[in-house]
Amino acid sequence: MSTTKEIVMSGLRPTGYLHLGNYFGAMRNYVKMQDEYECYFMVADWHSLTTHPDTKELKENVRRVFAENIACGLDPEKVAFYCQSHVYETAELYLYLNMLAYKGELEKTTTFKDKVRQHPENVNAGLLTYPVLQAADIILHRAKYVPVGKDQEQHLEMSRNFANRFNHRYGDVFPEPLAFNFGGELIKVPSLDGTGKMSKSENQNATIYLADEDDVIRKKIMKAKTDAGPTEPNSVKPDYIENIFQLMGLVSTADTVQKFEDDFNNCVIRYGDMKKQLGEDMAKFVAPIREKAAAIQADEDYLKKVMQQGAEKARASAHETIELVRQAMGLNYY
């Protein structure tokens, strides 16, 4: 891949199905990035082993993540879209970085503490050193930018620390990875039950998945929380009503949204009609992605080709970095 563009790296865990929040919060931005940056997008199958050690469904999950992301517009010709376990250099860099990571700082990470609470019977070394592997993923391509959510900022900070420690001890090899800031383009898609945002694991009935069938989408939206409607013109919308308008703004025409805005402001809104309209528009939006993803997932030869191509691009970059790392550490003995 060319090295004239700035490098972006991001990882996607192969657990759960992609949903509307993933699409508007991340995927849409990845698709924009692929023309402006040199992008490495990785399916993090090793990471998933820290909490999902049973690998029976892993192959199918990995293939689905590839299929759904390509269906959302990620172009394997423009980016390195690869599977973490296909790039062996990651494991080597992970080993070196483990020598620079301290038990105390790893035990303090929020995600580690959360996972220990959730799975006290499975506190494995991989869980403890998760931020080290994540750092290896990022700095392996000497990435400058990493698109991260709020919950990952601490891990990115640790990646910077490990990169700086390596540079300080062995010589400058790694740039400091920075959070990619989308500015006002970062959209949090609200959940249908009026609490928080859509999630892969929380409330599945309040989340629209990109694999949901049309009828399922309509039913989920009809169950969204509403009330009897406003009694005063131009009232302030309650959060759960604001959520429905926000969802409508993502998938319906501006005229449709305006019609229901006017109805709300004039106290004549019929939420049943609004949800029916939103259900139709949402189904129309999701259907092409769902159908394209299903077709890609069924095409084994195509997916194999995409994975091989992605691994080749990623390994070329990784090999270059590992050569520099060994040189800096004095591990080139002949």
C-alpha cells in the first residue's frame, strides 16, 4: 500500500451482529476514510478469545463481520481489510511490548476491572494484557490515527505509552497514535426503549441489526416508547420522542421528518402513523445491506480472496515494522 497518505488503523471484534449504531457511528466514517487515508481495518479474532474461548462459532462470526462491513461500503481494494490471526508479526510485537508493560498499570484498566467483575472464573493472562495486544495491533502499522469510542480512549493512551517506552529504550520507531476526531460527525444512535444507545449485547429488541428482516424491523419500531402526545403547541420533546425523531432523521426524507415535526408542534401528531412510516423507511434502508451481506457471506471463494489479499497488504506493512523493531532492539544477529 502507498505510504504517502497518513495511516489509520481500527479493529472490529467478531462478536454479535452489526447494528444501526455501528453503521452511523463507525462504518459510514470508515467508508469516507478509505479514499483519504491509508487504512488498515482488522477483524480482531485473537481479542475475542479473551472472553469467548470457545471457537465453534468463530469462523462464521469472522466471515459475517467481513461480509457486513463490505456490504456497508468498505472496499477491500482500497483498504487492507484483514484478520488479526493472519498477521503473525502481531504476536511478535505483542511479546516485545509485554516486556515494557507493568502488572500494576494493566490491573488498573477499566475494561480489565469490568471483565473481572463479569467473568470472575475466567481471569486469564490474555485479559490482563489485552491493552498490550491492542497496542501491538495499532503500532504494527505505525498508524497515526485510530478511530475510537469514548470507552477505548484509555487503551489508546496505553498504546501511546508503550510506543513511547519502546522509542525511549530502543530508538524512534513508532509515531504516537492519536484518536481520530470526527468532530460533529460522531453519531450516537439511540436505543428504541429510550435508554442509552443501540448495543450489540444489551437489549436486542431495542436495537435494529443490519441482518434484521423487514417484519422484525417494523415490529421493533412499533414497540418503541411513546405517549399521548403534546398538549401545548411547540412543546419540548421528551427524550424517548426525540429518539424517534432522531432515527427518522437518519433514514427518512427531509419532507417526511418535517411533516411529523409540524404535526408535533401543532399537537396533532399520531405516533402510530409516525412509527409505521419510520418502520417502512428503516426496512427500506436496511434491506439492501442485509441482502448484500448475505450474498457475500455465501460466496466462500470471494471471502477467501478478500482475506488473503488483506493479509498480504497487512503483512507487508507489518514485516517492514518488525524489521525496524529488531534492528532497534539489536535482535538482528546475522
